[in-house]
Amino acid sequence: MFGVVLWSDEQDQKAVIWCEDHGDLAFYRNDSDTCEIEMDAGDWVQFDMKMDKNQRKAHNPRLVCEGVYPELADSLCAAPTQGLRQNPQQSKPYSNPAERNSAQVIPLFPGQSAPGAASKAAHKQTA
């Protein structure tokens, strides 16, 4: 699996990785002295993943590209949560049906706009 390091601790050799499938985060901890990899926030990594007590554990990480997404963690923290429900078991329906299928696209490459943004702008100009 591929992912982006959101947080790392060089001294303890730990990291939290946002996975390419946008599922749960993967947690890495180097428990052996044989494999040492330095990971910093924003690094693009490839790793093997195993489930351990309902938690994703990253194993055998390999650095694909260093510092590709340095501001991703900050972007995720700053992303608006309007329309998101805190408890998915709540019986209260959405106030706006469009909220149920909406999401904010966070570009993976610096300077990249959301998919379809250019075509939407062009459509508005011709309408």
C-alpha cells in the first residue's frame, strides 16, 4: 500500500500514515534494530499492512519520495467539517440531501486544483 506520513517521531521511530485507500490511518513503529528508516511528515511511502486488533499496522516501509506533501496534515486539520455528522448512528436526517454525498477534495500534488474545477469554470463562462 502507498501512503503519506502525517506525523513522525524520529527518536521513537514511530509514524502515522494516511493510506491511499482513504481508510483508517496506519501506525508504524520500528520494533527492531535491523531496519531503520527515517520518515518525516509529507514523505510518500510504500509499506506492507496488517490488521492487529482492529488497527492498521504498517510494516516494512520504503521511502518512495521525500517531502512530497509537507503541508498535508495541516490541510486535513484545516478542512471544514460542516455537514459531517459526529455520530453516524444518529437518526436525525441531513438537513440538505446534497450533504450526504458531498466531500472536499484535497489535492495530492501542490498547485493541483480539484478535479473538474476547470471544466466547471469553463461551463459557467459559456452558460
